[in-house]
Amino acid sequence: MTPDLQSYVTHREAVLDRVRTLLVERLHVEREPDTIDPDTPLFGTGLGLDSVDAVELVVSLEDTFGLQLPDDALGRRVMRTVGKLVDMVLSYEAAVAAGTLPEGFEASAEGAGSGEPEAVGGGGTEGLTAGESEGVRAGTTNVAAAGEPEGVEVGNAEQ
Amino acid sequence: MGAAHRTAAEVRGSGRPSSQDSRRGPVAITGLGAVSAVGSGIDALWRALREGIDGIRPITRFSTEGFAVHTAGMVALDTLEPDKKTADHALDFALTAAREAVLSARLEAATVAPTRIAIVFGTSLATHPEGIHRLAEIVGDQLGAHGPRVTVSTACSSSANAIGFGRDLLLDGVADVVIAGGSDALTEEIFAGFHNLGLLTPAKCAPFSDPPGTTLGEGAGFLVLERGDDAARRGAAPVAWVSGYGLSCDAYHATSPDPTGSGMGRAARGALADAGLDAADIDYVNAHGTGTEANDPAEWRGILLALGERASTLPVSSTKSLLGHGQGAAGVLELIATLLAMQHGAIPQTLNFTRPRPRCPEDPVAQRTPRPHAVAHALCNSSAFGGANAIVTIDAPDRPAPSRTVQRRAVWLLGAGLVLPGIDTVAGLALCGAPERLAGRLPAGPVPRSLAGVDLRGFDPLSRLLTFATAEALRDAGLSLRGPLRDRAGLFAALSRISPTSAHELDSSVKERGLLRLSAPAFTRVVLNASTGACARAVQLRGPTTTLTTGNGGGLVALVLAANALAFRGDADVMCVASADEIDRDEPADRLCEAGACVVLGADGAEPHVRFARAAGTARQGDAGGAAGEARAANAGGAFVRVAGWGLAGPGQAPEAMARALAMAGNVGERPPLDDGGASGVEHGGAGLVDEGGAVRAPAAHPLLRTAVALHRLRAGERTSVLLAHDSGSCAAAVILECEPRETR
């Protein structure tokens, strides 16, 4: 294994551990962190997260990794599994290091530059039309659109 | 049907005195009061409705900077009487609306004893330093209403549920006048919570239309309710009638409605059956209609399930387009809007309608002003976080639904479950006042880590205590809820506060991350009924549900209401009654005790698939169609315990509650004196559960812990009957348990 690969693997493991810890501590997943397989689906029959948790997941990822995510960042691609979240974090970090942002993060470019965490919740939503704003927080629209199996509720509550 | 399968009612036979029957029918609404985004007073509400001018405005009371939404239906505080204002908006709204209701009913001129005036107060997220039950107590004190004060907190269906219970208190003779309704104020935390859940639209709430999303609101509404003959006697003309109500639990998700609409459908069918009305009698549905993507289609499906073909031509509109979503006050405010329109020969409109959304009502009454249309009977829908649905039927003044006599069904105490973490079983039993010899009969111990087949992720400690106690009580009762029995099994919870763990989680997320990033999952758990909803979901109790508080120790009040529901209503055969205490991390664990307690009541089914016939001292859940599952011996080796009588009364009136319970039990008086193990015969409190200073160690669960111990003593043959009484400070309650006579066993 080359030193570069070795360091990538080590870093990836570290990010995975932090994602697992976040899932246990912030999302209350009832497992030991190291028993959460990267291939575990986040929603439905996997970890059982739902759309309300998706909101918290976005905020937690931003807090933990210093990310600035656009509201639609966690699309179906990223929200599938634990490993996909790790991929997303790594590609975001790599892009930031290279001075660019990967595909899918463009919307947050301004927010990322501002250094204001609130810019994500606020700034990221400004460009949305009224019709899109239902998904204003967090990937709820995307989760529903991904057609996840049972257990994934649409983000709207009824109260 | 063999003897073993005879129902308890058949066994006990026709010898029940006629006092066991109950007259069920409409109760008169004789007074109205409202405070809302369109102004203070009923006239302001009617003017806004008539002219189609909504109360949704930019929020000025707090900053919405950074949020994507800036509007709500806020009460203009300067419309409240200045001398009546306190710092507590929800209380101010309530006092203003309740006073208006009492004035419009001309109650001062009536000669009703203060102890015969009850308050049923619905509120969702109101707060008070001493607990939200204080709002009802303060309103009661100020208005001179000293009957029972019951606070219902089922989030956004609170006030609709409160109106239903208010009717029950009248029909059951607990009160002669009931002031029922609710109040809630919008805070920036509530606004941020809904915003972060993605539920708000930046435009105005446009139910059944685009764009989806709701607009929050606030306010208060109260009704004065009386029995029709009382109102007639004092010359008070009914504004309308409350003829029935239905409750149900989705048991589906913390915040999303069951998309099949089955919960809404059950509540609507329950309400129709209670009112003695058919789908064809309904002229209009005032929908919950929040405007969110999830609510509107689910609610429409529920209406279709309950009303069938009638729904396709039925006007269904939502008053949230006028007032915003008034949270706990929404149900009563929208009901008032409905009957104001009815008084004027019209039905309320849905404002802000742009273009129809799929799977929504065919006729949303999308127009600027009310539609001229005579309404004799209307349904008023509410649903809520925790899956709590409440639907009320109202009738035009000249078209009250028919009254009828309902024979009281026998109610059995089938099982009990305790959870006492942090102390070992024997010590836990001692705390409950149970002798050690009962160990082995009484389940008590630490909270299990898991429940078979249930994902407990997101269950806070309070939800776990409630859930495990309930699961244990069902196990103790020998009931496995399957198939249709789930729809006829309900959960009434009495709690004193939300989970301290969830409260801290929300608070710290706000402190550390700001309102814009507050924890959405924690926000969903800070309504009082969140743990009730979680428990119902885990155990699959989909029948009638409520969450009430009387401060501490509302368990007996909940038990009385549940027994009443079984005895006189047709929509449940099993009712779980549960309470729990979670200790705050800052509270002294040596003086407080974490506890969960649940008792299971059952009534011989109106439907053939549920029977609790006695057979050799066992509960038998017999079954004609195989739907209800296999019966198991529940009270094996013990007596079969009946809830023989129950009563409620105002604070400080435990003797009245006991007298009512004794009168209801009837034949208890013919028996030997109550067997209480040599004491007074009244189970006030167990020594172990009350510390030297007189403080109760598990304050919320206390009455149900006592009930559980009483059940086991009765089963063990130590007693033949027990009178349990508790005065919570808001409401006194009494329950009589008695063993079936040995000779008939």
C-alpha cells in the first residue's frame, strides 16, 4: 500500500468513525458505533431514520465536519447509506482542499465562503421558489423522492 | 355459546339497576369566546370569515431573520383588555376567550354551584413554571369554576379532544356547566421547530392547494356547554349542539399522519357512532387541513374511509387559511368558525386556493366568502403530532342529533404493569406499599433495553417507561393485540411533564446552534403527548387516545375517563391507562423515583370478536372470526376484578368523587365493609411512595402504581374490594375495584 493510499484509508476510517458516532450520539441509533456497517441503509429497514432525522443529520454533519451544505445537498445519492455519507464528506473535503467544490455542492459555494453557519439555513433557501421551499430544511423532499422502502415518511408532519 | 364463553354482562345478567344506564345525546353550546389572528371576540371572527380577510401577517413579536418564512396568524396583543394582561400570552388569550364565553352564555345570572362548573382546557405547547395544568386552574379560579379542571394536551388536537371530554362530564353528571376549549401562543421556538421540520410555507397557508405547507397561528377559543334541558330551564338558547366526538391514534409516526387515513377514518366513525348519525346526515366537514403535503391527502383519505360515497359531493374546507394553525386552540377556533357560518346559513370557505393538489377534497369551498348552504350536521376534524386524532360533530340549533339510552357495559381491570428502574424489585414493591409476598406476582424492575419487534430509536426515557409499563400490563392481562382489536384498543395517558431529557436536548440545541438549527427530532418530543404517541406506536394501540394532565397524579382521572369510554361508548374494547415519571438529571434521585405504571381495562365487546367472559378466573378473549387472536389465562388463580364504580369531582372534593363512585357501584354497599386490610378502606397513598416530608416519590405514576398493587391484592384474595381515591389539585377522582363474587366464579 502506498503512503498516499494508506493515509487515505486511515482518514476514511476516521471519518467513518465520526459519522458512526454522530449517528449514535445525535440520531440516537441504538447500536455500538463500530457495529454499524458502511453499507447499512440510513432509512427504512436499515438504521430506521426518517425525514425528521434527516433534518438533524444535515445539521450534525455540518457541525461535525465544518461543512456548508446546500439544502438539497443530501440527495438520494448521499442519503442511501452510511458509506455514502462518508464519501460525501471526503469528496467535499478534497474539493475544498483543491479550491473547488464538487458537483452537487455549488449551491453552497457562497455560504461556504461566508463562514457563517447560519448561511446554510438562511442563505441556501433564498433562491428557492415557493414550490421548492417545502423541502426548505433538509433533504426531506429528496428522501421522499428517492422512493425509499417503507419506513421513510415524507417530511411533512400534520400538527 | 357455552357457559365459559358467556360474556360478563350475560353472567351478571339483567339485574343491573337502571341507574347503570346513561342517556347519551347532544349537549348545548350556550356560550362562545374567541381570540385569534383576526381579533379578539366572536364578532371579529365572524367579520373576518364573512369578508374573507385572513389574519396572516408578517411576524413582529420576534425576529424571523434567517428563516425562509416570515408570516403567521398572530394575535394583536393590543386587542386584549390591557388590565387583564399578564406575561403569559396563552393565559391571556384563554382568560379573554373564556370570559367572553361565560358572558355570552349569561352564566352569572344562572344559579349553578361553582363546584358544578368544570373546565376542560386543551393546550399544546403552552408552558407554565408549575406545569401547564395551572392554566386551567387559574382560569377556573378567575371565573369561579371549581368543578374538575382537566387539561388535555394532545398537541394540535387538544381543544377538539377537550370539547369531547366536556360533553362526557355533562352526560355523566359530573358537572352542570363545562367551559371547554383551549389556548396556545406562538413562540419563536415553536416557529423554528415547524420551520426546521419543513412544514411552513413562505406564502399563506393554502389548504388542498399549491404551494403546500402551513402557516402557524395562535389564540384561544372556549365554549360553554350544558345539557339541553338545563339550558332550556334557564332560558338559554343553544347556539349549536355538540352531539358526539371520536378519538383515535394513528400509531404510525411521531409527526406524519398515517397516509392511508385510517386513523382519521376511525375517529370520524367513532364520532358519527357517538352522535348516532350516518354519513348521509353530514352536510359539511371542517377539515384539519393544515395545507402540508402529508396532511391534506391523508385526511381526505380518512374522510373517504368514514363517509364513503357521501364524501364525493361533500364541501370540505379548512379555516387554517383564515387563522393560520392555532396549535392546541385550532380545533375549538375552527369549530366556532364553523358554527358561526352555520348560524348564518353558510359554510366556511378555504382562502388562498390557487390550483388543486392531487388526492385532496373534491369540493374545498375555494372562494373568497362563505358559501350559502344550510348545514344541519358538521364534522370538525383535528389531528396532531403523536398521531392523536379528535373529531367533533356539531348540530344546528334546530337539528340536534337524537338522544338515546346506552346500557353500561361492565368494565374489567385485566392487568397491570410496573416499571421501577433504579431500585430492585423488592424495594420497588415496598415503595408501592406492596408486601414482599406479592413479589413474583408484581412485575417490577429495570427498564428493558428493548422490546421485541420494536425499534426504540428516538424513544426518550419517559416514552420508554410508558411503553414498557404498557407492554407489561398487556402481557399481564394476557392480551396480544392483533388485527382489528388494535383498532379497538386505546391509550389514555396522564403525565405531569415532558421528558426532561428531550427538553434538555432541545434547549441545548438552541443554545449551541441557534433557533435556525434547533434539533428537529427533539422538537417533536416536547409536546406532552409525544411519549403517548410513541407508546401507542410501539404497542400498536390504535383506538381512542388522549394525554391529560392535572399536575401530578392524573392517573385516576385518566382511568375514570377510560372506564367511562368503555362503559358508554362503542369505539373501544380495551383501554390502557398509563403514567410515568422521568427524573431530571438535576433532581435528587434519592427523593424521587423513576416509574412507569399502566393498567389495562376491558369491556365485553359490542363486536363479537372481543369477549372478556369469565371462565375459571381467566380473562378470555374469545373470538368468533379468529381475528382477535388466542386468549390466554390472565388472572390465573386469582379473582376477576371489576371496575365497579368511578367518579370525578373538583379539587378538594375527594369525598364527592368517592360518593359518586360508591353510588355507581351500587351493590358494593350491600356487601361487608370494604376490605382494606384493616385500614380505612381508602387507598390514599403507600407509605413507601411518600417520603417523610409527605412528598410523593413518583408523583405522576403514583395513583396507577397504587391501582396496580390493589389489583394484585385483589387477585391474591387479600381483599374483595378497594376504593382508590386521589386529589391531584386540579381534579379529584375515585375508583372502586371489586372481585367478582366467589360463588359465581
